[in-house]
Amino acid sequence: MVIECKHVWAHISGYLDQTLPPEVLEQVQKHLEHCEICSAILDSTRNILILTADERFLNCRLGLVSGCMLGWRRRCGVGT
Ligand SMILES: [Zn+2]
């Protein structure tokens, strides 16, 4: 059975979590071997997971956001 891109997309999170049943995993892997679009989507999804799983990165982003909010509030004279 040949699966289409949309089927692969539905399985991407399971693929990355390694929770797919062996027969589905095999189909997804076969598809990824010849489909550049799905390979690219898989790569970017994996990158996002790595970035969001990295706590230091997340804290850094949160720090940036609250820093910007503080600067913005000062500039607008809010909360002074
Ligand atoms: Zn595909």
C-alpha cells in the first residue's frame, strides 16, 4: 500500500515520538525516502521540537518578551 503526503503528515508526530506501529512506520519511512516535501516538513518539525524542548531557549525567549514589554510600557508611560 502506497501512502500519500497527507497520510505522512498525520503520522509525523507519532514518527518523531516513535510511537507508530511497525507497519505504519515502514510506510512512512518508504515515503520519506522519495518525497522531498515530507522530508523537509519532517526536518522543520523536528527542529521546532528541539527548540521548544530546550528550556534554556524558552527562558531566553520569555526574557526577551518581558524585556520588550517593559521597554514598551516605559516608552508609553504605562505603569510609571
Ligand atoms: Zn510526501
